Amino acid sequence: MRDPLARQSDDTFLGFDFGTKKIGVAVGQLTTKTANSLDTLRSPNQTPNWQHIEKLVREWQPVGFIVGISRQFDGTDNPVTPKMLKFCRQLNGRFNLPVYQQDESLSTFEAKQMLFDDVHVNATKLWAVQDELAAQLILQSWLNQQITQ
């Protein structure tokens, strides 16, 4: 049965900034080409909080996922890249929705810079919200690259 509070849209995507301790989440739409930060999920024992992710999927009813993938500047994998790719496979396997990868090499750095320099967020608040802002930047970047149909 459909959740009456679910936000239904055929162009909604959830974006993720994957980390082994925290995962930032954002939501965006192709129609408006806008992304908004949603939440930062803790990853106990380096395991994604699948219950919370499932709740967000039920609530937003996305048609796909965008996951930021970081690599070295020369294009080779860094130590966390294989875990990011595993997260992509798990998302696809659990929800049977397409997963698109987006380069996110500097998204967390950019998010920290924006929060610290532009908004003057203190270090404690910065730690709490930087990942969801990074997810927003990843998703916004992907949305900006899509051609309107």
C-alpha cells in the first residue's frame, strides 16, 4: 500500500555522499534541476543504515540514485572507492533502481569551504552537516549535466 505522505514524482532522485562513518543524503528533481540536502546518516561499524535509507526511498519514491565516487587525481581508485562501488551495487540490489555514479572528488572539501567560509558554521555543526551538503552538491552536479527531454 502506498504511503499517503510519499512525495511522488517520476523525476525524483536521491543523491548520496558515501563515507564509512557517515552518508550524506540529498533529494532532487530533473524538472526543476534542483537538489536539496536531506540528512546525514551514521554508519555504525562502517555499515550503511539500510533502515533509514529504505524509509527515505519509501518517502521520496525516487526513480534512481546518484552516488558520488571519488578517485585519485590520476583516475585510479583510492582506498574508499571499492566501498563506494559496493554501496552502488547494494542500492541497486535492494531497491532495483538505477544507480548513476558522479565524480565527487572535491565535493566534501567544497561543502566544508562553503559552510565554514561563507556561512561561518562552527566546527561541530560543520561535522554534522557537511556530508548532506556534499550529497546535495553531487546530485546538483549530476542534474546540471542532464539534458532536458
